[in-house]
Amino acid sequence: KQFEEAGRLYGEVVQAAPAHLEARRGLAEVAHWRGDRSEALERYEALLAETHDPDIEEKLKAIRAEAEIASAPAEPSATDSSMGEGPQALARAMEQATRFEVAKQYPDAERVYRETLQQHPGNDEIRSALARVLSWQGSHQEAATLYREVLARHPEDQDIRTALAQVLSWQKQFEEAGRLYGTLFRSHT
């Protein structure tokens, strides 16, 4: 929904002022966020040809790398019996999920993280990675629950505290988010 609204607003600006670079860049970003790499590439390439902006060139390189990763042969599923449950299987599953994240294939990353967490229920690295992917997909309640579980076991982990505060603010739970941000601020002063 947010992508659709942003795309609509940028589109209106471009319709009114076709040369408006920031709105055109916004349309390219929205296409990328939606996972439409071909449209994003087309829009960024047009912008680069016009502006020669090194930031746009870097963005193009990143999108091309994502496309390359996404087109790479898929690894076996984390639950395949051939993978086992040892440290090597865990590393392969985490690598596979990370590849899905980089390619913005969040439902696939979520699936691998969930499967791997079932096999390694005490692994908070997996739990926090799953929370991250869930939060990106708008599943804020479940993400917050997972982050709280990790924070309960690792109260010193400032990254998890920050991630939880961010998810809570997305849920408009500003009081609790504010307390967490306050704790972060006090720990750095």
C-alpha cells in the first residue's frame, strides 16, 4: 500500500513536471521496492544518462547484483534431509536466506528462517533475522514479539533494542518505543 501511494504521488509530480529529477528518482526507487527490477533499471538508466550522478550509478550496480543473485540457482531448502542439522547446514541455510533478502525475496527468506528456527529454536541470530524480514513485510506484531524474546536473553544488545524500538514506532506504540530509545540514549552518554 505504501509503495502504491508513493508511486502515485511521484507519478503525479512527474505528470505535472516531467523533468523533475527527484520525482523520477522516486519512481525508480518505488519500482525497486516493489521488486520490479526491470522498471527500476530502465528508470535509473535514463536518470544516469541525463545526470551522470555517481549515486545513481551505484544504485544501478546494486540492482544488477540483486538480479544476478536472484537468477542464481536456488540452494536446497533448509529442511531438505540432505542438509542435516549441523553447523554447516545452519551456515548454508543462513546464506540462502541472506541471498533471498539481498534479492528482496522476503517471503522466501522468511520461509528459510522459519524452517531453520524450527531446527535451531535456541538460535537468537535466526530469531532476530526472522524478525527483521517480518518487519520489512509489515508483520510488526510478530517481529516485535521475536525481538522482545531476543532482548530478554540479551538485554545488552543495543542493535536489537534499536530494532524493537523502530518496529514499535511503526506500530505507533510511541511510549514503549520512547522508553527503549531513552535507554539507548542513556547508554551512550
